[in-house]
Amino acid sequence: MRQPDFSNILKILNREVPSRPTLFELFLNDTLYRKLCGQQILSREDELQQYRIVIHGFKNAGYDYASLNGSDFHFPKKPQTKKKTVSLNENSIIYDEESFEKYPWPDPDSFDYSRLEKLNDEMPEGMKIIVYSFGGVLENVVELVGYEKLCIMIYDNPDLVQRIFDHVGSRLARYYEICVQYPVVGAIIGNDDWGYNTQTMLSPEDMRKYVFPWHKKIVEAAHKAGKPAILHSCGNLEKVMDDIIDDMKYDGKHSYEDKIIPVEEAYERWGHRIAIIGGIDVDFMCRSTPEAVRARCKAMLERTADRGAYALGTGNSVPEYLPEENYFSMVETALSFNN
């Protein structure tokens, strides 16, 4: 079993060459976590159990970290309709000044972060936690307002839009500011989907006005604590990559799709400026044979071996419908590379 070594993640995010091929995923899935974590872990039961399963699932698969929420901090929303697809306008809560004032804005400082202290004593040697949040700045605003309603509100009431983004962004920045003070936290993920296949969800100008300033503060909170920050964001972000790298100063970018830009191309275009994380397209991972997965992963590791700034993983996460044999083909390629 591979010994965790978080310094490899740090080297990648510093655009250096790690000591060995390094794996990264935003999430696995509950079935995989339980399959990987071992019976000894499953047999225990206490307040930390759900986190312990994730941590040991990541460890036993060969990762140097586990991704977790630092607390249960979130923005209250109406219950989501359980359907295969749900409109981005479903269950919006804030639509005018009155609803904005009545919304129960949560206080990040009022939530319990003690899991980060308790888990510090339980972490396998060499591992750290990478913290993410329950949705990002744009995602939470879209859920609170509705996507089409937000687009209209930007023209009809831009002052209210600004206040909504400020209320969401300032609270998320404070959440991360709290999390990075814990020694067990080695890095953060700013998880916030920004785009479609062809463009950003809002115009680049509006992204720069409403969304990016708060991500800049999130990254600053991590960097002030001496910890790197990874952006997880789906969609076509080509027109704002300079903002991500030069203005927000994210250390790594995660989430890639072949139909937008294959990770191989993204690495050649931006890998000398920002770490490229994951990227083996999820659709490819689902539809390919284990042999094809192995070949593509090996080629990516060979491409990046002497240049660094790359961690192997899927383009987004590991859903339950992704064939396990394909997932393990990817993992085993990293574990056996050059051995």
C-alpha cells in the first residue's frame, strides 16, 4: 500500500515535479469509499465515522489527502425536487429587496469546525485534508435567485445583485479563512461551476464584477495561511483563464472535458502557469475499455513526467456509474508507473 505524502500535492501546485505520480479527485463515491476503507474502519461507529470512511478510502486508493467539508456551513435553500434533471430556476428564494432582507443569512462563525481538530489526531501519517464548501459563490447565488432571474436582475437591479453576491461571497471567504487555520488542512478547493460547453454562465465582464473578487479573497485567505488553493470549475473558461491565473492567483485548475478542451491540450497551453489537476474525461472513463484508460493515463504521465504541475485523475469526479474496473485501471497506472 502506498504511503501518503502530501508534499507531492504541494510540489504539483508549485508547478514542480513530484517524487512519484500523484492522484487527485474532487470526490469518489460512497460505494467506493466503503469498498476501499477496509472492514476495520467500517466496524467503528461514532460522530467522526463518515469522515473516517472518506479519509481511509482515499488513503487506501493511493491518495495523499482526503477532501472534506470543514463544517456544515451552508446557505439554507428550499428542498430540491428529486428528478433526473432540475431547472436552474427551481426553488429560487430571493427575487426582490424584501425577500433579500428576510433571507436567513448564515453566520460561518456559528458553525462547528471541531471535526478538523479531532481528525488531526486520526489522520494517517503523511496525509492532509483538502477543504471544499457546499457550493461556490456563483453556484449559491444561482440556487438562491435562479439562473434566468439572475440574468434579468443584473439588468433590472444591479445594486441588489451586488449585495447578494457580497453576502454570499463574504461568508464563503470567512468559511475558508476559518478552515485554513487548522493544521490538518493542507489546501483548499474553491468549488464553483462557472460555465457551459461554449462560454461562461455570465459574461466575462459580469464574472469579473460579481464573482471573481470573492474568489480572489478566498485564495488570499489560503495563501495568507501558507496553503495553496485549487479551483474546481466546470465549463468553457478559456476567456477567463488569465483572470484565474493572474488575478485570482489559483495554484491549480481542476475539471476538464474533452468536448471543451482535452486535458492534454490544457496542459500544453497553461501547465507552465498553473497546475493542471485531473482531466481524464469522465465520459471517456465511462465508455472506454480498461486498456484504453490505461493507455491514455500512461501517456499523460509520460507527457508530464519531467515537467511536473500535473496530478492524474478524472475530469470531474468518480460517479457510481463509472465502471470500477476503469477507475482502478487509472489508479493502478499511477501506482505502477516507472516501477
